[in-house]
Amino acid sequence: MKSINTLYIIDDDPIFVFTTKKMFDKEEICKNILVFSNGEDAINHLTPLMDANNEEELPELILLDLNMPIMDGWQFLDEFVKHKTEKKIIIFIVSSSIDPNDIQKANEYQNVSNYIIKPITREKIKHIASEITALVN
Amino acid sequence: MQFNVNDSQQVLDFIQKAAKIGTWQVLLEPYEIQWSDITREIHDVGKSYNIELEKALDFYKEGYSRDKITYYFNRCIEQGEPYDVELELVSAKGREKWVRAIGFPVLENEKCVKVQGLFQDITEKNKTQKKVALREQQFRKTFDSASIGMAIVSLEGKFIRVNQSLRNMLGYTTDEFKTFNFKDITHKEDTTLGDKKFAKLLSNEISNFQIEKRYLHKNGSIIWASLNVSLVSNEDGTPLHLVAQINDITKRKESEKKVNTLLEITKDQNSRLLNFAHIVSHNLRSHSGNLEMLLDLMKHEEPEATDNSYFPLVDTAVNNLSETVENLNQVAILNTKLHEDLTPTNLYEAINKTKESLKAHILENDGSIINNVPKHLIIDTVPAYLDSILLNFISNSIKYKKPDVAPKINISTSFTDDNQYLILKIEDNGMGIDLNRHRKKLFGMYKTFHKHKDSRGLGLFITKNQVEAIGGKIEVESEVGIGTTFLLHLKHEIN
């Protein structure tokens, strides 16, 4: 069962992207996975879709890294919340940072549903899948 | 009393009384001595007292005063010389007085026939003068020999007088000082430093002020000084001059500068350490995480790769790396977050919770944990730290049990004498630690990364840091072959 049509991975670490994609493929959770290596690429892609309210192409889930070049995760979030969409887009922060300040800050964003500490394991992917199913339905 | 200005005797009496000046005369042919009322008063003798000339001079104090008056009186008679002297007298009642005695001869045919004179009590005037002289002397001595620099400065800032200490401090001579305004030898950045306070001093808002400023030594070097300035005014409040006390604080300033430099360096190093902690927390973690994920995928996607004899070694190395990074993270987080709020927590329940989470481990080793902590005792702590502390101590006690002896852990509480701390005593019957050899290493960081069969990775180093982070401290008592007792001093709710 594929509960996610489109998943965005916004992360500059190719190994993380590679392994995460593999794990999602194996669990068969989502149809399409789009990868952006920094926040700016992602927001440039998302803005026209959000403004046009293109439900078809907008993602259901975004996995967002915090430390990235050009535009980091926080800056991405600040841009993202400026746009209103009717489609519910779930954002999970996925970061190596275990700094409680980062976790606290993530909680302050309404759009952020979860904070996952790297590495991602197959157990975590399964957990994400069931959480997404609950959130989407 | 009706007063007739034309009666010269009445006028004379009046002047005598008002000015406390007595008169006297001595007739020589035949000898007769006459004292006015005031003169008698000064001598403390009544009107009926009969005076003899020799006795009259005996009222003068023996020694200098009597010798002087005898000399002047005789000279007056013999050579016709008048006199005006200030001498000491002892009155009939034994009171010591200062008097001014004036005598002048009355001559007939160039021969002295009588001596007339005035007599005045000047004791009060003399006392005041002496006091002033004494004070002046005291001030001068204090000023000249003071170990701090002192100066008397005019209201315009000119040096009037300087003492030896100030000359030594700044290297100028008195004559050089006298040519200076104080601003001439003040560091140019400090010339206006005391201006506002000086204005307040002149308007009597303050009686003195203190500033720290720099002077210029004759040799060009800078002297840091603590300057205290006070204003001297005359009796009607008109400012006369300033008294400055100047203390050389160059050495203190130099060490302050050193301390500040050290502080800056320490701050800088500290922030670099925090930065390093962040790198450890984030960057190392992402790499070890990637390795874990890759290996995990490999196991499932390429199962045949795990047959390679290198695979389990790589797997172990990656796991060890991840665990080390995890431990480093614990330390980093602990050091970056020292000011977490303390929460009141029930100690008895926290211990039971730890017992529960170690249940399998305890059963496996046939251990027993006796929780003797009062059930309602509340301590102030970070609950996560308390859990970690208890878990570490209890699991250590089991881990380092004596072979073939069931571990027994006794947990109890008491209070320090001043009631400031609760002492949590965790006593075991394990192998014990040779404290003579290991006390220093016991809480060292190395222990954290020391591998043990069932190591939790959280050594005593982290435990100690956690205890300190919640405002407590750890003491340890141990004997090899008997057991170990840890004493934790913790903050508790004082009811």
C-alpha cells in the first residue's frame, strides 16, 4: 500500500539521500521521491505549486535536514510558512543534531510534525509510514 | 551704673573690666606696690591682700618666667627700659595662667621713681594658638612622611606643596611640581576625568571624590593612580585649596590587565570548545549514522556480502564508532546545558523505577536492592539526570560484583549536619576499588570509553558531571574485597 504519492527529501548529504531512498523503496511507502540538496532549490520548486494549489504535484511529506548550504532547514521553514495551501503537507525534520535547542525550536513550527534523529533505520521508516498513514487519513 | 565719661578714673575702671586688663604700680621711695581689682583677680587674691614686692614676683612660675620678669623689672628700674612680655604665672589658688606684663618707668631727674604697668590674662588666647600650632605640626608631619603621595593644590590646579612619596612616585622635584598645573602631568586622555566631580566639590555637593587616572612620570612612563581629592574651606565656607591623596596602583592595573587578557582567552577557548562540541554532536554523528545506514542496507540488499570475513569486523568497528560518538554527545550536551531547571522529584519512586528497568539484569545475577529511602522524600533534580545517575551506580554495583557472591545493594539517606544537603548512600558488597591507586582515575573521562562486556558507555565521568549539574557532589569510600559506598550529596526540599 502506497500511502504517499510524492515525498520530498531536502538534504545535502548524498549518502543519506541514497540510503533513505532505498529504504523507502523497499518499504513501498511512496510513489515518487524528489530530492533537493538545499532549501532554496526546494522552495523554488514548491512556490509555484503552492501558489497554484497544485494538489497533484505537491508532496504529502517532506523530510527536511537542518544543516545545509545556501538555505538551511530553518530558513526553508520560514519561507514555507509564508505560503498557504489547501493540501496538507507534513514536514519531518531529519537531523544529526541532538541539541535540545534545535528540538525545542522545531516544536515551535506548527507545520513540523516530527523530529527524527539520524541515522534513519528500517524500524524508523516503518514508524514514519504508520504515522503518515494516521496523519493523512 | 551711671557712667560719667568725664571722670577719668571711672573710664579707666571700665576699660580694665571690659578688656580684662589690670593695672599696677610700684613706688620706689618708699617701696609701695599697688594692684587694681583686675590685677588682683588675675592673681586670685582679694582686696584685703597685702602685697610685698618680692612676693609679687614670686607669683611668676619658677624658672624661665620668674627669671625673665626679675631681669626685665630690674632693668626697667636701673636703666629706664620699658618691657612687654608674655610669661607664665601661678595664681594664689594654684592655677597656671599665661599673662602679658607691660611695665614702663616714670622718671624724675633721669632717675626712676616708680614703675607703672598693665597686666592681662592671655591664657585662652595662648591655648588656642598652641592648639593651632600643634595641629599644623601634626598635619605637616603626616603630610611629609605619608607613604602615599600627597599634594596641596590651588583651586586653579597648581601644586602648592607635595610630599616625598609623590616626588618619588612621579619623579619630579618640588620646584618642578610648583611650575605645574596637575593637568600638565596627567595622561592626555584623562585630563577631563574628574571635572564633573570637581564642580560638585566646589559647590559643596560632595565633600571629597575619588577617581582612577593616569599620571606621567618624569621618565615618560605611565603611572596609574587612585586619586582622592578633598576641599579645604575657611570658616565662612570659601574654598581655599585642595588636598590630594594619590596612591600608585600601576601594579594592580597591570595584574587586572593580565587577568582580563586571560579571561578573554578563556572565553575564546570556551566558545571554541562549544563549537567543537557542536561539531562532535553533528558532523561526526552524521558520518557514523551514514555508515550504520549503509551497513544496514547492505545486510538486507546484498546478504552474500556479509559472508565476507571483513564484514563482521567492519560492522563491529562501525558500531563502536557510533557508540563512541554517542558518548561524546552525552558529554557535549552535558557541558553545554548546565543551567537546566530543577524539578522536585520523589527519590524513592525514582529508585524503584531504576530497579524496574534493571529487573532482568538483577534477576540474572541473583541480586537484591534494598530501597531504604523515605517514601515521601522530594529532591530537586533534572529527572533524566537522576535516572541516569541511579542506573549507572546500580548497574555498576552489579557489574563489579564479587564472583560467586550475590550482589546486595543498600540504598539509604541521611542529611549533612547543616541540613543543606541530602546524602544518598549507595552501598554494595562488590569487589571494591583500590582507591589509593584509582581515586584520580575513577571519575576520569577515560573510563567513559573503557570497554566492558556489558558497558553502558556512561561512565562515572558523566555521572559526576550530571551530579554536579544538579548542584550536588559525589564522595566515595571503598575497600577491596569488602565493597564500595558512594555518597551523593543532593539538594533537597527543606520543609
